[in-house]
Amino acid sequence: MRLADERGLAGLTMRRLAAELGVEAMSLYNHVANKRDLLDGIAARVYESIPLPDPALAWDERLRL
């Protein structure tokens, strides 16, 4: 995520990520199918970090948060 933040999504390449991790680019494909899969994983991590509103609040109050 740091590399994507620094370089932007277009600047995040499998080779650049592999170099950052100290591995060969092909070894990344043991963990992700392709760059789109990698970006999906990044998006999932970002969404997971968004706190959800308290379910005890009224529905209209939850929408405002």
C-alpha cells in the first residue's frame, strides 16, 4: 500500500513491488493472479480500515457519519 501511495496506482508495477520486497516478480504470482488482483486486495484493505457507525444509532444518524 505504501508503494501505491507513493507512486500512484499506475506507478505500482509487479516488478517494482517485487524489487521493494527483495524477490523476483514471478514469485508474486504465487500470491496474486495479476495486477488487478493486487489492486483488489489493496481496495479491500482500504475499505476494511473505514470504521462503521454504531449500529445502536438511528439509521438516519448512521447515514450522517
